Amino acid sequence: MLKNLSHNGLILLGIIIPYLEIAGGALLVLGFWTVVGAYLASAIALFFVYSVGLRDADILNKDLVLFAASLSLLYTGAGAMS
């Protein structure tokens, strides 16, 4: 996937992704718009799984576990306590 991007596209992607991670994490920690934060976190984790690939044959790959956790939060929502 990253082979098709130009050099400027890769630089832009490298600048934008950390801010998206901080925004998604802040939404999840503060409890505001939990579904939106979980969607953002799952999209970023899925992007990491797709771009880096599954180098380990392990089912407990860090990126897959983060994707599963954010996906489950996306479907269950914040709950009654938030």
C-alpha cells in the first residue's frame, strides 16, 4: 500500500497519523464521543495491520489485539458509567 504513495504523501501521512492517534486517545480517555474515538482507533490499527503486515505468526500480534479492542469498544459503546 505504501509503495504507491509519493514521497510527499508519505511525509504528510507521517505528520497526520500521530495527531489522529492523540485525538482518538483523548476522546477515549476523556469519554467524549467514545464511538467516534473507537472508530478512529480501529481505523488506525487496521491501517497499521495492513501496511506493516503480519510478520509474526502469533495470533496475539499487538496491532491485531488493539484492533480487536477498539472494534469491541466501537460496538459496545461507552456504557452507563461514562
